[in-house]
Amino acid sequence: MLNDTTNNYLKACETWRQKILEMNIPELLDKLPELQCEENYLTVKLFDRKFGMDTKTGVIVNLDDSSPAEIISQLNIYTFLWFSTPQARFTDQWVPFRELSGASPFAIAFEKNVLEPLAMTFSGQTETLSQAYEILGGTRLSHSDAGGLVKSFDSIPLKFLFWDGDDEFPAQANILYDRSATDFIHVESTVSLAMEGIERLAKVAGVAIKGPLFKM
């Protein structure tokens, strides 16, 4: 049986599905060059997985295995399509979440429910985390003990930074965004992108997520 929270997210997906069907496909393709039109699908990569949105129904599937897309992936794709602005451009100015436009009210929750679980999950696993970046098509960074740049969408790369703990201090982590991220997607969706990134890193690394990572 689905819980109320899951039901609410499913309802949100259905609302977004109907809204997206009202959008102009040629305008979407012009606004977001990373989108491709392939047969009946608009396709896009999200954390190195290829998804397709049926242009007639708005339903999103994982084209790598034809499975239904997870709720978090659906919401991230729908909000990416809806909120991206025509003037959005990558700036190469990297900032922590709290410095994104409109993010400050969510900063404490982000640290508790995103950064702490990232640090706890990979405590003692620096090389495993570094390899996970590469499995997802990312690159290692020299910043921190295990830093990596991974693309969520091509337009919204994320820098994951991780410092392992020792006998005195616990592991710590941070995630940096290009300052343009909120021109491409709603600020609340930058949180769910980070969550999906952690889930994907943990899955390809073969480790269990620890800590209070928010779930959809």
C-alpha cells in the first residue's frame, strides 16, 4: 500500500505530466539543446541514464531498460522542462546551495537531509566514491579527499566534495552548483537533484545510504 507521501508525489507527477503536454515541443528543443527528439520521445540524460518522455502522453520511461522512471527522476525532468528559462547559460561560477537564488530558507534542511547523509554514506569510502563519479560519466576533482564533477542534466553539473573523517572529526561533504542552476530548474528541484545524485552514487558504488536522506 502506498503511503500518503508517496501518493502526494504521484499526484504531483500526474499534474506535471498534464502541464508539460501543453508546452510547445519546438520551443522546448530550442530552449534546451540537450533535448533530442527520437521517434515518439523527447530524450534527455539524467545522471548518465537516458530517459524518454512520450510526446503524446507525457509519460517518462528509462530508455536504458524501458522501465518506468522513478518518482524523483520524473519530477526532476518535468520541472527541468518547465522552469528552464531561454536566457539560462552556464557561468562557471560555483557556489554552495545556500548561495543559489531563493535557497537560503532551505539551507539548514539541505545540510541535515542531503549533506550529512552524503558524508555518512561514504565515510571510509573515499576511493569507492571517486570510482562512482567515473562510473556515472563524471571526473575526479583534486578538491577535498574525494571530489568529483558529475552532470545531473548536461546543463546542471554538480561538484561533490567529500572529506573523510578520523578519530576526532566525522566525515564532511558539500555540493557546489553553477550559479545558473536556478535559471534551469526550480530551486527546490536543485535539492531533489542532489538527492538523486547521492542515490545514484551509492547504487553504483554498492553501498547503503546512511543518515536522514529525504526520500521520494
